[in-house]
Amino acid sequence: MSAIGRNTIYNLAGFAIPLALFVVTIPAYIHLIGAARFGVLSIVWLVLGLFGMLDLGLGRAVTQKIASLREGSAVDRRAALGTALASNIIIGGAGMVLMAGLAWFIFAHGMKLDPWLRDEAMAVVPLMAIGVPVVTTIGILGGALQGREQFLTVNRITITSAALFQLLPLGVALLFGPTLWPLVFVSIGARLSAVWMLWRKCRREFDGVTLSHWRREDMGTMLRYGGWGTVAALVSMVVQYTDRFLIGAFVGPVC
């Protein structure tokens, strides 16, 4: 089988297996935490996924940049990743502020929630803000490895992280109860595990890359490349998921 065929299979598996896990675990979530709580938890996961697009296309841009340097200098490849990670500090910080404001508005005014559930939802807003730089970093590190054609590695990590993301909250709900805060906390922890696994691989692949390996000229190039793609993806996702927010606003959290 050609390399393109193998990589396509890896990417399909990295998409299909997490989706299957989500579908299979829905009944267990509803049984353990109830439909209302699961509706709010789904909104939390959805919003975090949307904010994963707020890397301004750096994930896709670093993939393109590093792929273009396939025969180039290892120093240049390391600089490309270092630049993306340094840029992500600013982007992630801004995303945290935006997430805190948006999540507060959604749960305080945008969704029809019972008072007890509103209190639980408001308590997870800081966790959602902390999750923003986590999910944007995953996109950048994964994009860098894809630029080096490490598709099997990236999808192994994606599947492992997705399994933890779906199963850890279930375990917490089973052992400690259905309150949302610990469920969201371990969800963020699952995403942090992906950052750790990707970072370890990137350190080996890119000669001990750190935030100090950045170049101003690379930053401008990658932001220009990724910006319009991010706008298009965000518009598409907003159109796709607006109905869920409208249902939450007028009916309440249902699934």
C-alpha cells in the first residue's frame, strides 16, 4: 500500500474511533449524570472544540511550513514549531479571556437552566478558560508532526486521548457522583495528556525545540497562511452547531 493510502487509513481511524466512543458512551452518561447535566457537558465539549480553531490556523500553517522544509534545515523546522508555540502564548491568553466571557454569557443568559444546574455550569467556566490554550496547543503540536508525516503517531495519540476524554468522566461520575466540575476537570486532564504525549514526540523530532526557537518573519508568514482558513472553518462550525445553542436557549439542555 502506498504511503498516501496508509496515511488516509490512519486519519480515518483517528476520526472514526473517537466518534464511535462518543456514540457508545452516550447512554452511560445519561444513566449516570442525567440528560440535563449531559446536555450541559456536551455544550462544554462543543465550545472547547470550537475554541480549538482559535489558533488562527497555526496548526495548519505549521504543517505546511514544516512539510515545505522536508529537505531543508532541521534548524528551520525547529524554528517553525518554536514560532507557532510562542505565538500560541498570546493567542491562548486572549482565547482564555474570550472563553470566560462567552461561557459566562451562555450559562448565565443564553441557556434555559434550572437554578441548581446553572450554578454547576457557572462553576466550570474557569476550567473552560484554562482549556483553551490546551486545545490550541494540541493543534499546533499535532500539525508539526503531520508536517513530518508522523500520521500514525498523531492518530495513536488522538485515539488514546479521546478514550481518556470519554471514559475518565464516566469513571468519576460512577465513583464520586454526577457534579459537573470534576467531570470537566478530568476532561481537561485528558486533553493535557495529549499535549504531554505530543510534546515528548516533538522534542525528539525537532531537536529539543523550545519557545526560544522562534523567528518573527516565520510568525507573520504562518499567521497569514492560516488566518483565512480559520475564518472559513469557524463560520462553517457556527452554522453547523447554531441549532444546539438555540435549543439550549429555548428548551434547555437536551440530548
